[in-house]
Amino acid sequence: MSNRRSRFEIYVDILNEIMGGAIKPTKIMYAANLSYKPLKEILLSMLEQGLITEIPGSSKDKRTKATYELTTKGVNVVRYYSKAKSLIEISNPKDLD
């Protein structure tokens, strides 16, 4: 059984997925293992914070309304989180006992 992710970890997971090429909401949703409603709320929050930008969809494809890409701030968050995680990662949690 795995531990629940914190909201921050979910944000970083979404940023990682966008950085990795999942730019449409459905792809991000499946890659980050979220349901649609929480994803939309988080994407809106990320837009407000300047972590991602929304690119309007084309008029040809009615299904895809928007895609997302990282801003410089979003890329920095991913880099800093990855660096911090690598500095404090514990190989075996049982070592803490």
C-alpha cells in the first residue's frame, strides 16, 4: 500500500508530465493519476501562479480546447524539487527505526 501524495507532490507530478510532453488535459490526467475535477482546479491554480501557460486550441478540433506548457518558473520548480529530493532521499525507510 502506498502513501498518499501531498498537494505539492501532485503539483510537481503534473509539472513533470507537462515537461515530459503530456500537454493535453486528458493526457496529463492519466499520466499524473488524477480525476478530471481536481486536475482542472490544479491547472487553474498553476495558471494563476505563473507555473504554466494555456495555449488555446484550434478551431478545427472541437474536442481539444487548450494545451499547456511550462513557464520558466514552472521549469525552475521542477529542477529545484528534483535537486532537493535527491539530497534528502533515503534508500530504505526502515533505516529510520
